[in-house]
Amino acid sequence: MRIRALRVNHLENPVGFRMESTVFSWKVDGAEGKRQRSARLLVATDPDFRELVLDTGVDTSLDSVACDANFVKMPRTRYFWKVSVTSDAGEQAESETAFFETGKESEPWQAKWISCESDEARHPIFTKKIKPNGEIRSARLYICGLGLYEAFLDGKRIGDEFLAPGCNDYDRWLQYQTYDVTGLLSDGAELAVLMGNGWYKGRFSFFAADTKGRYGQDFALIAELHIDYTDGRHTVIATDESWRVRRSHITFSGIYDGERRDDTLPEMPEEAVMLLPKDTAKLTERMSPPVRVFERLPVRQLIHTPTGETVLDLGQNFSGIFALRLREKAGSRIRLQFGEVLQDGNFYRDNLRSALAEYVYISGGEEITLSPHFTFYGYRYVKVEGAEHISPEDFEGLAISSLGTRTGFFKTGNELVNRLIENARWGLLSNTVDVPTDCPQRDERLGWTGDAQVFAETAADLYETQAFYAKYLFDMAMEQKDAEGMVPNYIPSRGERKASAAWGDAACILPWILYRVYGDPSILKKQYESMRAWVEYIRRVDGNDHGWSRAEHFGDWLALDNESGDPNENSGATDKGYIAQVYYRESVRILARTATILGWNEDAAAYEKLVEKLSDHIRYEYFTGSGRCSVNTQTALLMALRYSLTANREWTKNRLRELFFLKNDKLLTGFVGTPLACETLSDNGMDDLALKLLLNEDYPGWLYAVKLGATTIWERWDSLLSDGSISGTGMNSLNHYAYGSVCHWMFARIGGIRQCVDSVGFRRVHIEPLLSWKLKSAEASMDTPCGVYSCRWRIMDPSHVEIRVTIPFGGEAELVLPGAKEKQPVRVLSAGEYSFAYETAEPFVKTLSTILPLGELLEEAEAREFLLSAVPQLSLINKSMQGTPLRDILLFAAGFEGLPSRDEMENRVLPELDEKLQLLEVSK
Ligand code: BGC
């Protein structure tokens, strides 16, 4: 038995993070027992646990998923902790020692904000000579630099994170970081802090014309270096007027526009620093998990394009920077530009709009390895200009993200589907650079609430995400304070003062998803005020006459069913008022449940009443008396089923099927409908249609992009047209994760692992995989807060299947063996590994023959290909005949249009067709 995955507030050994609560969690592997009988948690200020600050004693109620153990914490203190667990079989294990460390907390800052005197454009490096006088026991640097900073001790980079201090509403709160620099201090060390513009003071806005930073115009640095000596002395070196500033070779930096560096520039004399009249009240311990390099991507191909450009192809679209080794003559100017796609074989970047996304370097003549400091790019291709020598080994892409721990793995027997999952995973990693963004490449990269909301479940299937979203939600709550509860469309808002349904509802939906996935109610407690403020904001706008329906909303963004003909109309056909009211009701429903969980019964009762009122209104306004939805779109009906709004589920299901049928079973849905589509179909007995949507390889559909070589998820169903040309430049990103939300359904249904409705933290799951001949097999594994659940299935022959499942220590699953011949009970499984092999009631394949309706035969790609080549006249058959058996059609048409006589048809052609059709194995 082994204890692993020790976390505090869902972070591994966090140093200097904001700690309003202290929630411990751990997982147990390799036990004989099924669950924890008791546990004991110890917290001490020393690694030998002599100075205990918390000892829970052996406790049968300690929750391994979220153990909220509050105690008084001191500032700037490292706490060590461990847990011992006894299983229900009597085994015992003790964890390794983990730690967490507090920041300055309420301790006042001795440091002052400093800036530069001159407004020289070269980026500043603030410096201070440090002379330790004695043997150092420990040293910490507490630091915040605005726009962005990187700190060095004797030229050695402190920490391994990028783009600190992160991106948030700087008007309201400023995050400072804490670094352990104990091993880095030497006699006479130089502490140097290089600064860049970033989100704070650079061009960064939805309004691309903005050229200046919104939050401030000056570089601003505050830092305290605390040194503890072994003899007990404690000294603080803080930013003040004694610091100096020199100039770097970086002449420009910007999130959108890249970076410029000129190594021919002469060194400049050091300058004095200037004190900034800025207080420290907004400084708080960090919440952002660090942005780190998680993968280094080699160049896959060096391309010489038809127009003569030199382009590097990394084979994968991603967010990141690079490392480039160069040895060029002094004064030569090398320019790199970054793009997502080639057009006609040439470099292309018009879909980045005004973002320059480049790196310009003037060589000083030395061999150098370059990396930008204060920007990032969303790219796959790099155009290189001005370099005499460049070979693929000189360049490496450095992919960055705030997410570090992968939890979800999923694979099927279909390579296109597997690539789709990879694309969603890369989309996630690309759009988690401190903020959940819409896209990482163009002049936008904003924390759009709607995109975050629709993708958060998939994100949590794939990676540990709680701390990442917790920071975003904290920022959201801050923003709401200035906006009477309104949730701006993107966070941080940079002054945006609009809210939309299904976007702002992220305020309720996100904390709820986190609570369900991670099982930690502290997120609900922290966000309750924000959730309530959002609902109350809508209530005010809604007034007595449902004004929320008439407010400005994005609707079913980018859906394909808007037939207005206006190319600027992006909202789809689903009534925006309907979407607004349904999401309003959903937010209130979540709020009411949250109030119940937190024990605020009065609120719970009041909000439950409001849910009823809204349900009545929605039914009155958008449904007929018998329960038919009057908004006649795929998205509207999906919502009606998903949120149980229809009094006539059967009619709604049938109508939905019909709507799909009329569009050849293709999706027309946008940002609102798409994330609901497959799950809602599966919930309503339409697995077949859900699978068909997934496996459709034509436009519009997920695999269409995969077949066109996509390595991430696109913003639009047709971001590229079928000939590979880009469909437009106004709003067309190739790295937008929203539609990748179908992966959550894949984990839950194809993989078969879905959390039971009344469970949180994955304590109880329902396992019932969706078996498909077209996929042949699937393997899903999820490292949940309870531990790893996995489900692997394989179709062995047309009527036999094998299923293997793993249930973690402390977890439980109800298992349904799908399609079994003999009636199978619902099995309740506790921790362990199980495997089942059985015969299915019906074979997975159906036998094709000419007695099947023509339409059904033509739907099968192989059958269609064969039939149309054997009997080309079939392409002339009217659509209304699709329901007629092929045999009848051919006998009727015999002798016409060059077809053989009836006799020959009956005795030769039909038997031949049947013989060939039977050989095609087609899934049901
Ligand atoms: C973004 C979206 C966002 C939308 C709002 C776009 O510019 O890229 O993903 O949700 O605007 O409708």
C-alpha cells in the first residue's frame, strides 16, 4: 500500500500561494483493502515532526479527497506534513513528507516600489549587490514586477516559470511570487531583475488599436530578499533607492507582437532608480500556478516554400516560445515570424490579424541561444529571414502551459478519433497560459468566459485543473465587485462592460464543475458571493418583463443555422432569449444547490422558488401547451432535453432526430449546442446518432478538421475549406478549444466512465461503455481525486466482447455490461481489477443485402462505393425512394436507362450484388 499525490489546495508542495483554507488530499494505491478505515494527518514546522502544529489523531472521518484542516498559520513559514492511512483490511502506510510554505501574508512590506528614471526604450534590468555575511540557512525572494519580470542571481535564472507575475485584474490585486533561493546566493552575488511589458503595460486588448497598456505605463518592481543565517540572524534586502538600473538589449516586447533584441547596442551607464508612489495594499500571495515549459518540440521539416521562404515546421500547433541557436555576422538582422498554417505551400499569418507575432534579432556576432522572455506565440510554422545558416537542429519549440499534471488518457481503435483527442489536449494546453483563453495566436488571447465554461469538464478529464480555474474565478469575483455583479465577457476584463448569457454563467457553472470533479466544497464557499451576485445581476436586468431575453447576447455562437445571409452574423438561429432564460435558470439552480450544500437554507429556498418561476416562464414562452419546443433548432431541442424543460420528451426526441435527418445527420450547432450534443443524445437513447456525429468525416464535423491535418481544434467548423484554404481572416483561429468539449462525452460514454449524479470527487462512478464496431476498442483511464478508474473494451469478433475495469482504493462503480446476451445484473464494484468476456445478444455487424432500403445501403461508405460503381444509374434515383428496398427499385427500373432486363436483373445482377454486399462487415 502506497500513498501518493499529496496536495495542499490541489497544488504539489506549494510555496508562497494564497491560503484562505488549507485543504489536504492524497490517494492510495496498491492496497489489499478497499477503502480507508482511518487516517492521521500531521503538520509540523520541522521535517522531523517535533514541532507539531496539527495532529488530527487517528480519525475515521478524514477525507482523502478534501480534508479541510484549518489551523493558525504563520507568515513565511514552511510547514511539513504527512498522512498515515489504515485500510479496511488493516494495512497501514505512511506517506512521504510533503510541504507547503506561506508567503508574507499580513506582514507589512519593507520594500518600496521602484521604477526607472529615464524613459529609454531598452528594457530595464534592476540590480542590487548582495553580500551575505555568514552561513545561510535559508533565503527567500518575495517579488512582483509589472508588466512582467524574470529574476536572476549571478546570471542564473531564479525558478523555471515564465510570464510572472501572471495575468489578472491588476487594478484590483497584484500577485507576488516566492522563490527559494537558498542555494543560489554567493559572496557578493548580484540580484538582477529583467523587465518587460506584458499584459500590464503592453498592447493587449480586444480593441487591437490600443497601443498602450491599460493598467499602467511604468515598469514597477517590488522585492524583498529574506536571508536567515544559521546563527539565527535574519536580514532583509528590499527594493529601495539604493538599487540600480542598467539597460538590456531587448528593445521591445509585447504579448501579441513578440520581442526585439539588438546585440549591437552599446552598454549604457547604470542609472539611479526612482521610487514609485504606489502602495502595497493590492499585493497578495500568488494564486496562478506557474507557467512552465512542458514539452520541447523538434523541427519536423525544413521547408523551402514556392515563394522562396525558409520555413520550419514543428508538426504541431501549440502555445509557446522557442530556443534558437545562431551564429551570424555582427549586424545581421534575423526575423522569425510565427503562423499556424501554410497556404499554397507558403508561410501564412493573416488570421493573426494585427498581432505581429515575431522575433527580431540583430546579431552581435557571437554564437548565442536565443529565447524570448516576455511574449508567447500560437504556432506550428516559423518563417526565418536573414539567417545565413539555419538547420533544423538549431531550433526547438518550447511549449508552455499552466497545467502540469495529466490525469486522463483515452484511445480507441480509430486513429482519426485518437487524433481528435490529441487535438483537444493540445488545444487545452495552448489555452491555459495563466488564463483560460479563447486562442493563443491572434490579437485576442482573452479569458472568454463562455469558452472556459464549455470546455472545463473536458479540461478536468485531461489534467489537474482546480488551482488554475480557482485563480480565474477569484479574478472574476474581483471584477464583479466593480460591476454590480455583472460578469464581463472576458476575465480579466480590461474595462469590458458587457455580459452575455452562457458566457457570464461561467460564474456558477465553473465552480460547480470544480466541486463535482474535485469534491472540495471550499471552492463553493469562496465563490458563493460571486455566484449570487451574478444571479442577482441577471434578476435586476430581467426585471418584471424578462428583460434578460432582450439584452445583447452571443447566442449559439458560430452555429451554422443562421440563414440571414449576413456574413457578420455569428449567432446561429436559436432564439437568444431562450438561451438566455435557460442559462439563467441553470445558474439559479446551481446557486440553490450550492446554498443547500453550504447550509444556507433561506437562500436555498428562495432560489429554488426562483427556479420554479423561471421554469414556468420558459415553458409558457417557448413551449406549446403539450410540450413542443417552439424554437425549432438542434441546439434548442438539445437544451430542452438536457435541462428537462419539455413536458413531452418523446416528441422532442423524435423532432430532434428528424432535424438531424433533414441535415443528413450533420451538426449545425455552435458554442452553446455543440458541447451538449453527444451527451444529450446519449442521455436520451440516441447513442447511434451521437456516434454518427462523431465519426462523420465530412463538413461539418469533428473529423473533417482531423482529415485536413488539424493538430488542434478549430474555432469554426470550416476554418479551412476542403481544399485546405482558409475560410476567412476576421475571426478564424486554428487553436480554439470549445468544440473539443466532445471529449468529455468520449470519456464518459465511449470510455464508459462517468461520475454518478449524486457523487462528488469521483467517489462513485457509473461504468457502461458504448461499444462500437467502428471503433473496435477503447481504453479510458482517469486519475480522479479518488485514484485511477480505467475501462478497456475490445470487440473480439462480431458477437464477443471483453471488458476490463479498474476501480481505485476508496472508489466505487456500478457496472453495466452493455448488450450482453444473458440478462446481467448491475454490479457494484469496489476497489480492484475486474475483467469480463461475454457474448452479445445481437452481433455488432449487420449483413447487407439488396432487401435493405437504398438509403440505408448508401449510408455505408464501402457499400455506396461498390453499388455506385456496379450500378451507376443509382445516382439518378430520386431522394424520395431512399426508403424503398434496393431490390424493388432495380426490378422496377429494369430495362430502363441502360439497365439489364428484368429477367437478367432477377437471375444474375441481384444475386451478384447480394453476394458482394454480404462480404462487407458493417456495424449496426
Ligand atoms: C472569441 C470567442 C468568444 C467570442 C464571443 C470571439 O472573438 O474568440 O471564442 O467566445 O468572441 O462571442
